[in-house]
Amino acid sequence: MRLIHTSDWHLGRKLKGVDRTPEIALALAEILKYAKEFEVDAVLVSGDIFDVPNPTNEAERVAYDFFYQLNQLSIPSVAIAGNHDSANRIDSLADLLSLAGVRALGRPRIAEEGGVVNIDTASGKLCIGAMPFASERKLLAAEDVWNKDALEQRGDYKTLVTYVLQDLAKSFKNDAVNVMMAHMTIEGAKFSGSEAAYYSGDLYSFSSQAIPSECQYMGLGHIHRPQQIPNAAPTYYAGSLIQVDFGEVGEEKGFNLIEVETGRPAKVKFQPIPCQKPLKKVECHINQLDEHLEAHRDYEGYLKFAIAMDTPTIGLADRVRKVCPQSIMVEPKLIVNESTQVPEVKDYDRFDAIAEFQKFYSDREKNLSPDVIEAFKDLYVEFSESQK
């Protein structure tokens, strides 16, 4: 049996105002080409289909057209929500998407409530345990949130996620290929740096022991760097489909092609997809700027210029973009001394609101009590969840 595992499309993604959806659409077209060429039996999409809970019409069109094209090839697919997706939105569309051969799951559920998907493929039976992103606040019962302290809640949350994974594995079948997919952070995974900081931290980080050993393949989403996680079961992140931001410069992007037969561990090959608009960082002193601009005049991707200088320079961005209009970030770096350096522009996908809240007060030599920090965290998470 042949499967494709892909993840973290982030359709609708904008980088400094530049819509990356056309690049993602081309990458999805490559996946369709491979799916037809390799005669795959199913496609697994392990979350973050969209970049925001309420995606643009064009982002939705690209996603649904991909699933439609798969259906035209008689290839079924299973898709789960990631932390960037709206679980409610995906669940509300699940019945409609099923008409195109897509089994879509927005919220986590145990096996008897639909958490296991069974598909009869041309190569045999396929049993998939599907674990969408599990929000701590939505997964825990209300009484636990209010009546247990933070440490107890964390323990219960991780215990509950592990329980759901184990419950899904109990529905695996001896005469089927048994795989699992989840959108989560596993300890030891190597980050690209463009993952949402809060949902990648300690609270949302799980030991690889949480993954049931019965899996013939565990397909993960959330971490953007494609990689294998050392584990008893073959465990892999497929990574993001394009270089999402400048933290992913130089990373190869693609999908996992899986060959597996009943009762045996999967064989996994990472299949690269050419980057249509590769990202590149150019670091130089302003005295060498013209030389670097000329060298990158015809660069086909997007550029970030980090320019060191001894004194502030007016009109720097205009100077850069006059020669290299594909420069979507121009970052001056004053090198007089640390106190006068121009601060690096933040990438808000990496923004950790809780850490910044603590830093704001520590910079003013004010110590916050754990209760205040916890209250801010609850408000931040509540607001974040209300947007999905």
C-alpha cells in the first residue's frame, strides 16, 4: 500500500503582505502529480490546512480543488485540524467534504465517536487513528479548569491526550494497515522557529512514549522541519509545504511517500518539492550593499536584507527595492553599540505573549505573582480560542 503524508499547508499565509497561496497551490499540484504517478492509495493531511481560522476565499478554493482533483483520481484522503485551523469550521464541512472522498475531523474524539477512519483501498484495508490538534482549554472539562491548579490541569491534559491516542490504537485491525496521524509537538523535535510559540511549548510537548507502539506509521503535523522522531513506531513530521518564513531558509520542503504492508513497519521516503519562491537572507555592511544588490537583482524568490551600518540611513528600504523589488524585508542594524542597535523586527508567528507579558514587567523591575501570570495566560488562551 502506498500513502502520501503531507502537512502544514498554511493556505492564506501572508509574509510581510505577500500572499503565499499561489506558491502553495503549485506545491499541491506537484503532490497531485506524484499521487497519480505512484498510484497512491490514500493521502493523509495532518493539520494546519489554513493559516488562519477564517481563511480567504482563494485559500479555501485551492484546498477544496486539491481534494476534488484527488477524488477525480479515485484517491481518498483524511484531513485533521491543526492549531491554525478552526475545528468547528472543519467539522461543519465534514459531511460536504465526504462527497469528495475526504474524511475531515476538526475536534479530537475517541474511536467510538468517529476518531478512527476505515477505508477500503485498492491495495487492502486501511485503518487510520486521527488526532486533530487538542486545545488544553477545550479538551479539559470546565470543572477541571476552575477547580484544579495549573500543575494538575497540565497533568490531566497530557494524560487525556495520551488516553485518546491509546484508545484510537485499540481499534486497529489485524487484517489492515494501521496508521495514525496527529497535530502535536513531540519532545526532541527540531523546530524551524516559525511554529506558533505558545502551542509548541512545554504544556503542549509530549513524550514519544505517548505514541502507541502498534502504529505502523505515525504521521505528525505542526513542526515545520521534515524529520523522523526516534521511536518504536515509525514516526515522522512531513513539515511545511513551502518555506513559511525566513526561519526556514534553506530547508527542503515536500511530503512523505509511505510504502507499507499489513503487520510490518512502514518504509518512508521524503519526496522533495521544488520551492517556487525560495527565501534567502542577505547580510552585509552598507558599504558592500550595491554589490549585493546587483548580485541578487534577478533572484527568483523573496529576499530579506540585514544591513549593518555605523550611522542611521534614510531611505534604505527604497534603495534596496529599487534594484531588488523582491526584497520583502529590509532590516537596518546599527553597530555603534548594543544600546543604540536597531532592534530586530519581530516575527509574530514566533511571538510568545506570556513570555512577553513577563518580560514587560521584569524590564521595569516588577515581579509578578504566579497567580497573575496564570490569570493572563487564561485570558490569552481564551481569546485565542474564541477566534477559531
